[in-house]
Amino acid sequence: MLMDTPDETLASAAASGDRTAFGVLISRHYDRVFGLALRLTGNRAEAEDLAQDICAALPGKLRHWRGEARFTTWLYRVVVNATHDLRRRQASRARAASGWGDWEIARQEEIAETRVAVDWLTGAMARLSPELRDTVALVLGEEMTQAEAGQVLGVSEGTIAWRMSEVKKRLRAMAREEAQ
């Protein structure tokens, strides 16, 4: 009996909550929904997902169907709109991914620059005397105050201040030599 019922009648019944009418509509039009989605997306997996999403959302959408056009015309419009929404989401993801790609490239460049700087500093530190290396390790590496570093090394705070000044002077000199 329901198989002979016009789509528009089934759609009105389905919009009112008639599950049987909704089931008949889906069985009658699923292949059309999928076929149009496939032609619009050009991708079988996307078309399958889209058709399933449309069918899942159809009960809510049917509440807005006014019956001014044939049901199939309205249904095709639903598929076209869903495809446009999918394309917009994909474009947004692509833009976001592109932005992340730029961010990742910049992050990798920064990591490489930091690595070069750390390698240079490690090599330069190896050329310093053990007393200067120990001082730098405590003041900069361990973030101790000059007074704390002096206590650990058994020297005055003034000696630590002089050593840090000497380290800066020697590192600048090494950098100038290498730049020439």
C-alpha cells in the first residue's frame, strides 16, 4: 500500500513522525541521493558518507519541507546543499592545514637555528678555561645568582661577576673571528 503512495504524501507523513513512511522514502530514493552525491563529489567514499549523513539528517530537514515543489526536487536541493557544505568544510580544513604547514616550517627553521646556535656555543664553551665554563654552567645553566655560584665555587661574588664579563668578552671575540 505505501509503495504506491506518492512521495509528497510520504514526505508529509514522515515530517509528522511516521517512521514507516520515512523508511519507504529512504528505500525509494537512497540510490538517487548516493548517485547525485557521487556525481557532485567525484569520490565514492565521500558520496557514501554524504548519502548516509543526508539520510540521518533527513527527518529534521523534512520538517521544513513545504510541499511547494516535487519531493525529488527538494531532495536534490538537499544533496546539492550538503555537497556545498562538504566542499566548504574541506576548503576550511585545507586552509587550516596550509596555515599549520607554514607554522611547522617556521618552527622547524627556528629549531634548526637554535641547534646551530647551541652547537656554536657548545664549541665555544669548550675553548674556555674550566673556571669560566664552571661559572657559566652555574649562572646561566643552573640560573644561580652570582652570589650562589660564588658559594658553590668557593670564590667571591665579585670574582663570578668578573668571570661572566670575561666569558662575554671572549665569546664576542670568537664570534668576530668566525665571521671574518
